[in-house]
Amino acid sequence: MNQAEARQGLTRRQLLSRSVAAGATFVVGSGWVAGSSGAWAMEVTALKPETMATLIQMARDIYPHDHVADEYYAVAVKGYDTADAAPGVEAGIAALDAAAQGKGFASYLDAGWERDRVDILRGMEASPFFQQIRGGLVTGLYNQKAVWPLFGYEGESYSLGGYIDRGFDDINWL
């Protein structure tokens, strides 16, 4: 690789080939995390990229929605990538890895063992770290306007006259 290529970073082709070869949900590089499909990526500044990938999977396991893409979970946990939050998050992910009996929570990511990951999370459910992440996800995930249509939520209705004339009695889901 010449110097110009080294400065440029990974090409899209290299990113996709790494993700296919790894068979992982996430591709982790120096300072970034990407979805294995190559459809999204995020820069990581304070956390280790591996920590961010584990945090995204943790978020998916806490609030699982098969129809919601990983990129929305990444946006929900991006706020933890700060110098102030990083030590606590790194320690929490280390505890999560330790709870995985030496295998590391990330090893369960590659294998896709959802039941094992959920059991590990249930074991640390009372911890302040788990409660911090779970609490932050309530607003971090569900307050994203891009996610609302995936759940059938049309947004606030007050500015449009309220719900009485806008589907209040539409109960076709029962």
C-alpha cells in the first residue's frame, strides 16, 4: 500500500470484504465502527471501537426490534462516546465481558447467541451501568423521528388539531 492509500483509509471494497470475511454484525476499525452491510458507519472518539460495537449490540439486546436497523441503535448510544462517560462505559463493558465467563460478550456477537447474551444481561440487570444504558436508550432510541414510522407513530398531533380527528378511534390493530 502506498502513502496515498494509507492516508485515504479503507475503501468501500475493503470494508465490505472485511465484514464478509469476519461474519460479524459489526466491522471495527481504528476509530470507527460500521455495520457489516457497509450501509452505515460511525466515528468513535473516546471509546474503543470494540466497546462501541458491544454497546450497540447490548442496546439491541435490551430493546430488541428486528425491524429496526443497527444504525438507529448506534445513534442511540453515540452519546456515551465522550471523555466524561468513556471510563464508566469501558468499565461496564469490561464487567459485561467478565460476566461472559471469560469468553467476552463480543464472542457471543459473532456466534449470534441471543439467548446467551440476554442471560448475561439479566445477570447484571441491577448494576448501575446496565440501568444507565437502559434508561438512556428509552429516549435515545425512541425519540429519533426516523424510527417513528417503523412503529407506526405519526408524531405529535397537537399542532394539527389533536388526535380526535386524526385516528383517535382507528383501532384496526385490535
